[in-house]
Amino acid sequence: MGKLEKEIIDLLSMSEPLTLLEISERLNRRPKAVFKALRKLFEEGKISCDVRTRKYALEKEYKAGERKEEIEILDIEDLRL
């Protein structure tokens, strides 16, 4: 995960859902760069977007310190025992 993606995850984990421009302003980043990072996070299932409000939020299953990949690895390791 890149630095900007991590900043977005951290921001969304501590706030209400935000629009692209709100995220850009709070992180002091260009909207184009934020949009690319949001698209990547969305494709990875880490964030969701409300179509009506166009606000991005952290997925309920994804916490800033707990990644899906880590959970899946732990499950596979448990099966081996």
C-alpha cells in the first residue's frame, strides 16, 4: 500500500464519510492523485462509495490496522494445524 492510500485509510478511519474534494483538502493533495488512490482502494474492497452522496467510507470489514489479507493468511495457517 502506498503512502497516499495509507493516509486516506487513516483519515477515513477517524472521520465520517467524505467526498473526493474533502479528502483532497484535508490531506492537502491534488484531487487527481486522490482519485487514483481512491479507485485503487475501492477495487481492493477497502473503501466504498455512496452513489447518491459521492462520499467515500472505510469498509466495515476493513480497519486501519487490520487488513483482509492478514485475516486470510491467519485462517489458512489455522487450517494447517
